[in-house]
Amino acid sequence: MDRPASNILSSPIEYLNGISAIRGDLMRKEIQVFTFRDLLDYFPLRHVDKTRVDQIKQLSPAQEYAQVAGKLMSLELIGQKRARRLVAQLQDATGTIELVWFQGISWVQKMLQPGQSYLVFGRVGFFLGKAQMAHPEIEVFRPELASGKSFLEPIYPSTEKLKAKGLHGRAIGKFTKDLVDRLSPADIPENLPEYILKQYQLVNRFEAYRSIHFPSSDTHYRQAVRRIKFEELFFAQLGIQLLRIDRHRNSRGWMFEKVGDYFNGFYQHHLPFPLTNAQKRVLKEIRADLGSGKQMNRLLQGDVGSGKTMVALLSMLIAADNGFQSVLMAPTEILAQQHFNSIRAYLSDMPVEAALLTGSTSGRDRKKILNDCLEGHTHILIGTHAVIEEKVQFKNLGYAVVDEQHKFGVAQRALLWKKNSLPPHILVMTATPIPRTLALTAYGDLDYSVIDELPPGRKPVQTSHRTEESRPQVMDFIRQQIAEGRQAYIIYPLIEESSKLDYENLMKGYEEVKSFFPEPKYWISMVHGKQPADQKEANMQRFVHGDTQIMVSTTVIEVGVNVPNASVMVIESAEKFGLSQLHQLRGRVGRGADQSYCILLTGNKLGHDARERLKIMVSTNDGFKIAEKDLELRGPGDVEGTRQSGMIQFKLANIVQDKAMLEAARNVVADLLEKDAQLILAEHLPIRQYLLERKDKTRWARIA
């Protein structure tokens, strides 16, 4: 077995020659490099073959990056104060390129000498037909580089503050070279079994780390990347599956032994519509969990309108049949109120008590609700995060449903566990479809259910893309729908960096809508984040009750408004929304029997990604296809619905591009744990040792 990694990698970054206390402090703040280990894990953006030099005359706008060599002909400081820039002319045998610096000017001036030959690397731009590079990497040209022998130099990500202290991408490379040259295989011990290395033809860990930074060839670099990607995915899957095993083995839960009068009475006499096969399948999975004696932790995902709330209600009735109370927690008052209204309507002829608790519940009502929960009179408590406050106590809480779960932090959800002597069963629900690859990685420790069909009779929303010049026709269409007795939403984007700008845009839009739909012939509700909660709720309810025909809003109505009579959703500046959000907004219409429409209004100039988003929205209503595309376009770190317990942060692996490797890692881990769940076999000791060394960073080391 490999011995543990030596202490060299835990050394502070200042222990490397050339990194002063000031530079070290800057590296900690700017790129989170604290120790030698952090620097080793700070991988290069790319490698440059320093023997390949482009001719200046041959540079073209199609070329993103280039490396040129030549003589520095001039160096001139232009402009005053904030408008200062340093401009240099570099000349080779074929032409001249302009080099420009806007920051770190003093340092660059000291470093460069006119008349000296330099090797320059950077992003190529053109101004008035002349080639330029802004803030290029530059160093003295060494004749040995022209020998023809390939030399792959790493280029590391840097920041303007680091560059100002001489810590540009190439300088970081020199410090990394100094570190890597100090290390031996004992400092980077192997953490994967020999049989996995052979099965997947992976290079050893020490070689992978050397070659990720300083490869001797492209082939060695690709092998290093493949090895480190596999390691990242392997340990992510191992951590998830160990948590799951631990939960299944150790988590005792309340035993719901029967399905009784509450469930059967509602199912047989009050169910407002037949369940889909998908709903029946999910209920069966939940019933099996509730009767297992283990605590349920299940993720339920289903597209907008798929019937998750009905599944939640039926499972809460099972809790009531077994003498337990339930709580349903929603992220907004609007959504909590919506759940309360629909559940109370469903239960109107049943002896089941439901209550609503939110931040705006009056003191008198709050006191009664708290008392009823404590005495056990309330079967189902519905509310916002108010339900997890310490004052809210239950006689016998056994079941908790968390809706739109990604809106809650992990610590908030954990407070539900403390509401009884044994934690309640947990069902977390999301209407944000999560691609399977993301679910395997982000939610693999939860049991996983999907409602993958909509109730019969629902007509797919017809989606179209229109540009600004079509606005009059769009407004005419809304007018026509209103004449037929329907209602419409008009949604404006929310840009978090500028709430003032958001408000101005919304007010301008509101006035424009009023010019198309003048009162008193038409009535318009407006809802936005700056409104007091009671005003927002009143305006929302006017629309819900049909007192207004148009709702002008920001994305506060993304979840939680159920108005079956609303048949049109117009999304202004649709190019500014992500796919997931566009899909959620579209889900506000199409909730009744009538044909509904979603109109995506944009300007004429659209970037590539915006065009792709609009194209997929127009082509499909399938939330899972949309989620896959969203993942592809934006990457896992940005997709709404990923876990708040630390987003999925791989340094190299990409769960979209490396889907096959993710599946392979998952299968390897499943086979390994089936054979040796405690990791005590000799061949698995490297894994065990690695987990134990990292136990301060993970919860995985509970195997110890």
C-alpha cells in the first residue's frame, strides 16, 4: 500500500522561491491558492508549443490566439491618468503587430527594452486592418526555441491584480515547474486500485499530475486529462453512494404500516381526476419507502403540471392514516397559498385539517395554528420557511414535503429533521427537470422518482419567437384572446445586478401595455419584487379571480400562480432568460382545457446561445430535452436545480461531454461497493487511505 502523501503539499505557498508574502496573499485572494497542493491542483488553461511561431503577415481574424517572435521597435506611453495605455510595436521579417497594455504598465515598462527580441503570445485582434494583441504574454526570445524540438509550455489562468505583481500565466508556470520538480511519487500516492487502472488504461497518479502541467507530448497530456477526469468522477460517485449506503443502513424512520380511511376515502370518492400511470408508479415507490422502517429521502421531479402536488397530498394522507402529521414547505407565500387553496379544496369533504402559516399570518391566527399543531389537531401544515421556526412544534410530525427544493438552503431543510424524536420522511420536489447525468452526480444519494407524463387532455403550449417589429401584431393577438374571455401574462426580465434598471424597465413596459390596453375597457395587474407583500398578493389575487385581464410582472410569478383561464404568456427580452426559466414561465399557461400560447419577444440582434435557447423552446415542450440542452449550453455549475450543498465543481470533468465516463465511474463504484462496502480489502486500501486523509473536507469518511 502507498504511504500517505508527505507534508510537502501542505506547505504554505510562500515557501516557494519567488513568492513573497504580498504575492502569496494575492494568490490566496485571487485564485484561492493557499498551499503547494492548491498550486498543484491549479491546472493550465492550455499549452503553447513555443517552437511554433506564426508570421505576423499571416495572422487573420479567424485566428483566436497566436505566437509571434520579433524585435521590439518602440515602446510609448499614451494618454493621461485613467486613459493611459502602453503601446509597443513588434516587428518580424514579414510585418508589424501592435502590443497594448492598459494595466500593470509600470511593471511592463521595467521589463521591456526596445531593440530586444521577444516571444509574444496572446489573443489576436484587428483594428483598421492592423493586427493587435492586448495584454499579451511576453518574454525574451531564446535562440534554442528555434531548434525544432517541441516544447509544450503551460499557460495558467491569471487576473489583472496578479499580472500587476508579475504573476501572469507564464510566471505561475515557472513556480509550478519549481514545485513539480521537487515532488516524488511518494508525494502523490496512487488512490485507485491497480485493477481499475488496467481496466480503463489509466496512467498512474504521479505521472498524470506531471503531465497535466508539463507534458512531453500531446498524447501524454490527453492521458493525464483522462486519468484526472476519471478520478474526479469516481470519487464523486463513491462519496454519493457511500452516503446512500450509510443512510439506508443507519437511518431509522417512522413505520407507516397501513393505508387507511383517509387515503382510501379520498382515492375512491374525492379524487378529482384519474391518476396517470407515472403518478401511480411514484406513489408505489413512496409507499414502499414509508413502510420500510427507514427514513425516506426521495427526490420527486416532474414537469410543470405533471401532478406532483396530488402525489404529495396522497402520501400525506398515508401519514395521517398512521397517526402522523405532515408539513409542506414552499419557497414563496404565493406558492404556499396556492398549495393551501388547492389542497383545502380537494379535502373540503374530508375530516382532514390543513392550515397555512407564512410570514404574513396575523398574530391571532398564528397562535391558533401553533397550538393546533402542538395538540395534533392539524393534520397538514402548509407554509413558507416560517414552518421551520423554532416556535413551530408538532405533536407527531412524520412526513415533510419540500417544494421547489433548490430554493432552500441545506441548513433550512435540516431544521425539519429536528421536529420529532426521529426525523420525518422527506420528499423533495422540483418542477425543474434535471438531466439524468446531473441527477446521478448531484442527487445520487437520494432515491429518485420521475413523473414523466402529463394528465390526459392537456394541450401542448404553442410557442413562437417574434421580434420587436411584430409587437403590434402580438398585442392584437392578446386583445383577441381577451375578447374570447381569456387572460394574459407579460413578463419582464430580472437582472439581479440592477434592481433600479429592472424597475424602470418594468414601469416603462407597464405604461406601454396600458397604451395598447387602455382602462376602463381593460384592467391590468402589476407585480414586482419592490411591492409590499400584501399589495403583491392583492394584485395577484385580482388576476387569479379574473378582475384583471393582463398581468404585467417580473419573474416573481415563475412559480406558484395557477390561473387555468390564462392562455397567453408573452416574455419580453426573452434572449435574457435561461432555458430553465423560460420553460418555468411557459408552464404558467396551458393549465386549462383551452389552447395556450407562449410568445418569445426579442430584439433583432441575437447571440449564438440566445438563438439556440429560443430554437429549442419553439421546437419542444419536453422539459427533460430542454434541461439537457440547458446543461449543454451553460454547464452544470449554472443550471438551476443543482444542489446548494456545494455545486458540482469538477476541475476537469464535464458531466455533459464526459457522460460515458460518468456512467463508467458509476458502474465501477457500484460493483466495488457491492463486493467491499467497507473498503477493507487490500486492493481497496489506497481508496480508503485517500478518503481518510480528506475526511475534514467530506462526510465520506464515516466508513472509518
